[in-house]
Amino acid sequence: MTLSPKTRLWGGIIILLLLLGGAAWYILRPKPLGPGFASGNGRIEATEVDISAKNPGRVLRIFFDEGDFVSPHALVAQQDTSSLQAQRVQAIAYLQEATNRVTTTETVVVQRQADKNAAQAVLAQRQAELIAASKHAKRSATLAHEGATPMQEYDDDLARQESAKAAVVAAKAKIAAADAAISTARTQVIGARAQVKASKAEIARLDSDIHDANLYAPIFGRVQYRIVQPGEVVASGGKILNMVDLQDIYMTFFIPETATGKITMGAEARIVLDALPDDVIPASISYVSDVAQFTPKTVETESERQKLMFRVKAKISPQLLRDHIRKIKTGLPGMAYVRLDPKEPWPESLRLKKSPPEPTPHPTVPSPSNSPESTSESSPAPHNSPDRAPNRAAPNSTPANAPARPPHSALPHQGPAP
């Protein structure tokens, strides 16, 4: 079969185009990383914090919606405390009753002490009477033996002496009874004082539960989920909000065991997200696992399935994320590259580029009516009111009471190339 000149012409053009395309791909293809680098695929992750109820109860208010920025120590939700307030009033009444009982029992102790003093005086009187009766009986005995007095008088004096002895014994018994009464009264005082302490402890516990009904944000972050709604009842430990810690943004990836020994903590890293392939994000190595594991199914490696891999975390530059706080998103896939040899220069495709920072929006001024100091005395605004988020953080500014460590994010780098 003979091809026509036109067909041969088109065939030659197609072959030429294929050759040109192959040559262009060969020239422009990304150069493979050298031995001074390692890479792996992963996703942007962040530490999640659950805002949970310490005690069971009904959720009264939630002041933030999904996507809102929250500053540290901001009031995010409240539980109903009406039953706790009633218990506190009852505990205060018990405390007053116990305090009155302490006063009463202390008065009883004083009375029992006075009874003992009176019994001791009676004992002294009876002992004096016994001494007098003994002397009189002795004189009567002498006179009766001499015949100066009748024996009947002597017998009467002996009887009075024995009666005086019995009176002394009775007075001592009254003193012992007074001592027992004093001990009993003092025990009652101790019991009343213990009840006062128990009542105060109960009030302190209720105050703590009332304070814990106000749920505060422990970190600077963003609300990811509202798990319950106002009016729902949660159990002890029930989750109300889920927050993303904007101070701990990183990418987790896996590298072969042959490259793990060359990684140093704080080594330079680069992240390229699938959604932003032209932007290079600076990062640093913050964690290297000390235990090897089999390659996860979602990990792509040059040799497809290497047997053992080590998990590595690359934390993103804090300054970068402070400038792009609104764009922080977790779950974005991408590639992470780490430089094993500090002397090895970064490839052209992984060098950092300069870009102007985003303008910082005007910060939102928190409402003082819902500060932690006043929440126990005043009721916050309803959820659907304009000021439902009293301590909402400014998206592009760190609050005054935020920790010194700035928030992180996975966004294009702001800074000079190395």
C-alpha cells in the first residue's frame, strides 16, 4: 500500500510534535531530589481540643458558632445552675444552723464547768465538816472513857463523823459527774464545729460546680464543631464544642528508615499543598517517631511499598500563619520535603518566594459583661443576639491574653529565600 504525500506529511508533523514534546518534557521536568533530601506525602493537621462539661446538666447558652475565632479564657458556653444555686442556699442554711449549735454547745461547756466549780466548793465544805466531826468524836471518846459524858453522846458523835465521810464521798462523785458532763459538752462542740467545716466545704464544692458550669476556652483557636445545641442535656464529660488549636499546625508524613538517622530536630522542611502547587510553605521538623512501622496504605513512596517507615512531623512557621490566620484549613493533602544535609541547597522549585502579607483586620473589642470575673453574677446575651460572642478573637490578631507562642497555619511563606 502506498501512502499519499499528504498522509506522509501529516505523519511527519505528528512525529515531529511528539519528539518536540518529549524534548520539552525532558528539559522542563522537575529534577529529582538529591541524596540530601527526603520527602513524603501527608495532610495538614492540627491539635483538636474538646470543650466538655465537668458535671451533668442542661446547656443554657453557647456563644460561638462553627468557624468563629476564640481567644484564651473566653466564655464559650454556660450550663443551667438553678438547681446548684438552690443547693447552695440550703447549704448556707445548714452552715448557719451548725454555727448556732457551736455557740449553744460552748455555752453548755461553760455551764458544766460552773457545776464542777460548785461541786468542788461543796466538797471543800464537806471535808471541813468531816474534820470537825472527827475532832468532836475524838474528844467525846476521851470524855466517855473518863465517865464525864454518857456513851450515847459518844455514839452520836461517831455517827456524825461517818455521815460527814459519806457527804465527802458524795461531793467527789458530783465532781466526777461534772467532769463527764464537761467532756460530753466538749465533744458536742467538736461535732458542731466539724459540721460547720462540712457545711463550708459543701458550699465551696457548690461554688466550684457553679463556676465549672461556665465553660472557657483553654487556647486560642477556632471552633470546628458545635456538638450540642442550647437546651440539650449533657452527661458528665459530655462534649459541647470542638476547637482547633491554631498554635499547633503541622503535616505528618513518613520517610524510609534509611533517611531517619540523618534527620535532626529543627531541620528545615518545605510543604507543597495540592491546592497550592506553586506556593512553598516553610516548616521545621518538630517530631520524629522512635518506633518504625509498616508503610500506611495512603503513603506513596518511590519504591511503592517500603517495609518500614518512621512518622515525622513538620511544623509550619508561626509568623506565616499569623499573617494568614483566616486561611488556616486542616485536612489539605500535599508533599513534605526535609533537608537532610544543611549544606545542600534547595532545588529551584522548593525555594521560598516573597509575597506581600495580608492586611490585618481591626480587632473585635470583647464585651466586659461576659468576662470570667462577671459571668457568675450576670447572664450573657442570648445566642442569637448581636453580642453572642463576647470574647471573639480578632481573626488576624493575637488577643492580649493569648500565649506567647503564635498560631500556625499552612499557607504561602512570607520571608526571604535562603
